[in-house]
Amino acid sequence: MGSPPSLLSATGTTAGFEYVFPAIRGVQARREFYVSMCPLRLIPKIFLFDEDELAPEVRAQRVLNKGRIPALAAYIIDNPGDYVFSALTASVDGEMKFVGISDKGPGMRIGQLHIPMAARFLINDGQHRRAAIEAALNENPELGDETIAVVFFQDAGLARSQQMFADLNRHAVRPARSIGVLYDHRDEHATVARLLALKSSIFRGFVEMESSTLSARSRKLFTLSALYYATRSLLQGVEFDGEDAAAELADAFWSAIDQLIPEWRLVRQRKMSAADVRRQYLHSHGIALHALGRLGNTLLRESVDQQTWQPRLEPLKRVDWSRTNSDWEGRAIVGGRVSKNHSNVVLTVNYLRNKLGLELGPEEAHVEATYLRGDR
């Protein structure tokens, strides 16, 4: 098999060949299950997922989204020293025999799990991880000796497998984007956003670091996720020497913007509350920050240094950022609510470009024409 014998072995018996997994036995809902480790090279060979062409009612899981696979595979390949994949969950359509290392005590739960090679292994949770592992192995076969945890359940039929899929995913909650940025040490833009939030005189103490939304009474003015997307747009394609230099450039830009938006300073001076500013003005919302970042990106690309791009921002001082400004309706505000759809971000960028006398790009011109026709 090419796998470390301490992790998995294949043996012949009177009933045929079988896999032997080192395993721990547990009980959930009065059913035994087993936790083991499996070499990555074996994952594509024995773990199956339902064919895409099957109707949903006769499948045990969702259709594989092949668009997710390259990014997941690249995550493994690009981070061989610190990638993390959680356990796969599989149902085994075949006889499983557990042999403990002892007949009593803790040894009853530790031992070897024997599964016939003729058994069918159906993934209940983790089919995208399985496909990504296969893709990563095709590019880097040396990953094959690494392992992933697998939880084995006895296959109790289609209905049970479908219920397992529903239960495993029922309470899954995607973490807020802000806390994802806070904990992401691979993305250089996340690092820059954290540096701004923690050290910049503009943002320090006024950025919500965990949630991607702000409550009506929050004393914070921005969210970390909004600052991340805005700064990523600002620095997109701009050359800089390291994260500190990127953070310094971003801080210079946002400091220049701060000089043109007096309400931000009033919040820091405790002369206005953050809640009042968010309620009355648009400029602290994610869509405005994102639009300002895209606007700044154009200026940084076209300018030699800060002395040339900073004066070009001056017309922003005359922008009416109040949410009662009818110019924002349909651009940044839809039906009285701030909207951050892609088209709304573009329309907001267009509005600011017009104020600065900048030309629109092809996509921006198309979105603007559609808006002006009323086809929105």
C-alpha cells in the first residue's frame, strides 16, 4: 500500500483482504463509531462520494463544487508546514470488526478496526477536502505519507446517511469575516489591516475586531473586515517593500482621508458619538471605505509620491456624506438602507471619481450607464 504499517495495514483472511486501521472506539446515540488516522494517499482510493448526476433525493450529500477544489488544494501545497484539515466523516457499507488491545478497562476502547476491502466507504462530511487532497497529491505525491483523521460510522442506509449530512451541517456557522482577518497570518493584507487597527492614530480604539457588523449602540466606528477590504483595494497592484511599508503607505492614505472627514476626528475627540456618525453619515460604512480604497488605488498608481496624490484628494472635502443626500439613493443606499452589493460599490466609486475629475473604467462606465437608464 505504500503507507506506514503503524497507521494502516492490509491483510488477507479467509473472508478475503481487509484494511486494518488503528482506532479508538466511541459511542454516540447508542451507536458505536470509530476514530482513526488514514494516510492521505489512500483517501482518493477508498473514500467515495455520490455521483453528480444522481438526483438530490437519492444522494447522501451535496453535489461537489469543483470550483472550490483548486483553492483548497493550493492551501495544502502552499502551506506544507502548517496546513490544517479537520476530520472526514464516512459511513462504511460493510462489516466492521473492532479488536481492542484489552478485554477490560481503557484498552477496550483502543485497538484495531478491521474493514473488508470489498466494503464501500461513503463520505458524509468532507467531500471537498477529499477532492482537494487528491488534487494536491497529483502535484506533490510526497504528501501521501501524511495523515488525516477519519470518523467511521456503520452505514445504516440512505436515509440515515442523509440525516447525518443534515445534522453535521445544521449548526455549522461561518465565523465573522472580521475575526477571520484578525487571526489570518498568511494574508499580507490582513496583516496590514491589523497593523492599522492596532497602531494607526486614525483607527486605534475605533475598530471592531471580531464582528463584521456594528450594533446601533457600538462605540466603534469601523469593522476590521471593512478596513481589510478597503485597504486591500487601496494596495492592489501597488509595489511596496514588505508589510510595514504597506502599512505605512496605507496609514498615510487614510490619514489624508481623515483630514477631509471632520466627523471622524470629532468621534476621537469625544465630541460626537460613533453611533451618531454611523447613523447620520455614510463615510464610516464599509461601502464608503471600499470605494475610497479603490479611488486611492487609482491615485497611487498614477502618482510618483505622496506630494502628488494627496492634493488630488482635496475635492472630497466638498462631498456631502450625509445619508439624507439624495445623490446616494440607488448608489450606496437602496430603499433607505446601505447596500454593499458589487454594483453599489462601483456606483459609489463612480460618484467619487466624478468629484475628483477621474475617468471611469470600462466596467464602471457600463454600471454607470445601466444606473442612469434606470435598469437596476
